[in-house]
Amino acid sequence: MSTRRTGGQRSAWKLLTGMLALAIGVGFYVLAAPGKANATASHSVLAKDTNVSKYGELDCNGFSPIQRPVRSSAVCTDIRGFANVHNAYNWDSRFFDNGHYIGHDEPDMTFNSSQDGSGGNVTWTETIGREPTTAPTVDKPGHDSTHWFQLTVAPWLSMAMCDSNSYPQLPCTPNSDANAPSCTNAFNCNPNSYPGAGSAFMEMQFYPPGDSPFADNTSCDNTHWCAALTIDSLECTYNYANCNTGCEEPVNFAFIQTNGVPTGPPSPQLADLATETPNSHTMLINAGDKVVTHMWDAPVPGGGGAKAFKVTIDDLTTHKTGSMQASAANGFQNTSITNCSGTPYNFQPEYNTAKRGNIIPWAALQTNISTEFETGHFEGCTSLSQPLTVNLGSGVTDKTYGECHGPYENAGPPDGKSPETTDAYCYPKGDTHGSLHAAPDLVTGCDDYVAGGDLDFDGQPYYPDWPTGASPTKTWAGSFVFQRPTSNGKQYGFFYMQTDIALSESTCGASAPSGCSVPPKGPGNFYPYWSESAAGGGCAIEFGNVASGPATNDFGKDSQYGSDLVKKLGYNEFEGRTYSNNCQAKSS
């Protein structure tokens, strides 16, 4: 597929990613949106409520003008755009947060079922991926020893949540298919059609070892995986006619804990450094452990019959158990679009079934029940420049950098001559992050969060250094191995693959679908994909570079993501064909 960009496309993307200012005290760049997205916000920020702290998570992307983020590297939900809508929040079918393009690379496998309860009660069984037998390196693109933290910031499992205070700001009845939108795009929708109930996006996220501390990086420590329950909402009305810029994407966050008690306040309004810091009860998981994750609507202890969404993780290898419930009793709150204030809230599953149309209407991924590996962030470096300071609240700061130098940068276009204007946040090998007293960083590298991801696609995730099977090698990690998810003991009927990578491609847009491709154009020319392998009478799902073999089906590698459905959906999103949920691989 051609990716030749026109002069107009280049100019628009330069405006989109042009640097406007450098906020040294906060530690992030401010990126300007293109012309039509610079319109005056149609919902002014009101005086913040008294229960909103100076630091917190009112905006997962870190751009709230009324609150500083307590974590600089949050893994947020990618927000879709709408065709033919041009305002302060939407341009060329991309979403803008306070004038900043935000985007994430999320290759996803979604499961569908019409079985009763399949939309809100799911069990996943998986073996956690193992690391290569050698330490990570960042010297030879395409030939480095590549660990999981260099490939993904968070594999996650998803489910739609009810939140009447979230987009499109309409009432939501938990566990009901009546919440599903009848109008999901701006090409052929009747404006009076039902846009869906208020929806939030739950991601049960796993975090790889090797890139700590969690508060301003991606890991709990250098040897264990950990996990958290996160719920993102969107404080906008239908088609983004109105958004509150003070709290556009508020996030509730809590680690999975062996005692079920959050490490700090989970709500967007009150989250603090303790919220983002593991403690002695945070569940730690070894690479190679087999774990069972159950997610469902559970009774709230002492709640008088009330229910709230709950996650339980059982480690079948170590026999440890952790859990977290998204309840008011645990400090979870939803957010008011009026003044960003919080109200104690029991989040509950939105849908009864996992039918194809039961989705989160504002999310880029068309999904409810899915597994995904958020990628496209890490880039290895040999040196760093442009020092910055990240302020995490409670008097805690950390020194970081904005620019990467080395063979990965040299393999692609320089920052400033590509859509990517910054690599922040970057840390040198051996960094212990000041008063955070983290384990030393294993390599010098950057997690591209500020620019909306690795927009020139020159980091490790876009080279073929992904797992080639369940067993690690000297330089490649071992794949996660999933069993097919079940709901009340029954498998889902269908699945399909999708990715929102097109939204991060400068050559791609609603008006230029010919510039959208998988893999994206970068020096590594690679994109990870889903496979399944038949062994021992079972059928395992793997992710990475697990190619065809006598007992493996790779679904055509990148062709599994299908085509760009911009004409159907109103924004650039690749979706593949639907498969019946029986084993496609043939056992040898």
C-alpha cells in the first residue's frame, strides 16, 4: 500500500506535532494541534471542586490544566475520532486532548458471544512470557537481546464498564445489551440515533519487569510482573461537541493486591504517589507462571446487596492470589463533566453479552472482551540529551531526558524531521531515579509517551525481535501462552483481530486512507501478530513473531488485521475477518 505523503499531509502533521512550549516543572512537552483543532473549547473549565487534589489522574494523558499528573507514564485508552466533525477535540478523525494528539498502538484480539453473561463475566488462563537468556541490549537494531519491557508497556484484558458520567453522558443500566450504540460513526448516522449509554473502558493491565520505578516508568521492579485494574472514562458529550478540558480522560487505578486494599486513593480526584507505588501487598508474578484471571460483577462486602466489578488473579505456580474491586468502598469514583468533582461509585460491567456491536463507543478499538499488547513506546539509546524534571507530587521529583541518540534513532528520520518531536521520557542505564530508590535501569532508553507513541516507528517494537514461540532464546523472549477465554465455563463463539496503528501514521487520515499500512513505514518494517498453536490436544494463543509451522496458524501474519474501515467507522481502524472460535491450527 502506498505511503507517499502529499505536501498538505506533511504540513498538517507538522502542525499536529509541532512543539509549542516546554514545561520544565511538569516535565512534558506541549504539542500543538492543527488549525481546526485550535478552535476555542466549547466547554470551559469551571473552578475545580474542593475534593480535587493538586496532583492526581484527572487526565490519563497528563494534560489537565487544573491538576498535575501523579504518574508521568500512564497507559491510557486510545480515543477514536469522528469524520466530518471539526472542533477543539477532533481533527481528521483523530482525538485531541487540550490541543495534543494522543494515540497508542494497540494490536488486539476481540472475542464475541451471545451467551448470557459473556459480556461481564470472563476467565482468562495464561502463562506469563519469559525473558531471553541474556541481558537486554540496545546496540544493533534487529539483532539485540530484547526483553518484554522493550516490546510492550502493558499487555491487558478489557471489558466495558457502565459510567453514566462518561461519554456520551447518558444513563447506563449495568449488565444490559440495551446500552449498545446504534450509531457509531459520522458518515451515515442519523443524529437522532442512540449513541449508546455512558461507557468506561476497563483494562486489567500486566506490567513487565526491568523498567522501574512504576511511578515514572513501566515496572514494579526488575524481576517480577505486576498488575492493576484501570478504568478510563471520557468527559465529553456526543461527537465531542463539549468536553471538560480539566478532566478529559479521568482514570481510576489500583494495583492487584494480595489483601485487596488499594495502595493509595484510586480515584482521579485524589490519586497520589502512594497510588502508583507498589507496597508489600502488591501481587508480584514470576515470568513463566501460569495465572488465572477472573473478572466479574461481584457482591460488595457489607454493601447490602450492591455489586461492583472485581478482578481476581490466581497464580497456579506459586499458589498466591490477588484481587481488586472497583467499588466506592475501595475509593473508586466517577467524574462530573461540570467541574471534575468525584462521586463514590460502584463500577459494573456494561453489557450482558459480548455481541459484536456491544462496544465502548468512544474507544478506538471496537471491543468489549479482548486481549491486547500495548506497544510502540520503547526505543533503545546509547546517549540522551535535553534534561527535564518530572514532578510527581509530595515533593518528589526525578530527572529525565527528552531526546534519544543511537543506532535506533539513526536508522530512522531525526526527531523534528518526522512526526515525532520528542522521545520523552528517557532514562540512562543504571539510573535509580533519585529519592524513588528504584532498581538500576537495565539499559538506556526512552518510553515515548509525550508525543503519543513512537510516531516514526524506529524503536524495538517495530523490529522482528518478538517471541518466536513459548520458549525464550538467547536474544528473544518467550511468548505469552493463552488458553481461549471462557464465560461461566463456556468458550466464546467468535474472534477477530484489529489494530489502531493507523491513527499514529502521519501518512494516514480519513481523507487519505491510501497512506495507512500494517506494518507502518519504519526501518524495522515489522509489526507483531497473533498466532495459535495446537499441542497436547489443546490450542494456545500466542503473540509476537510466531510463524507458521506444522502445528501453528499465523492467520496470514499482518494480513490478519484486514483493511482500513474508515468508510464504515468514520476513522482509520484496521479490522480483520471474523473466525469461528475453534482451533485453526492442526496438531502434528
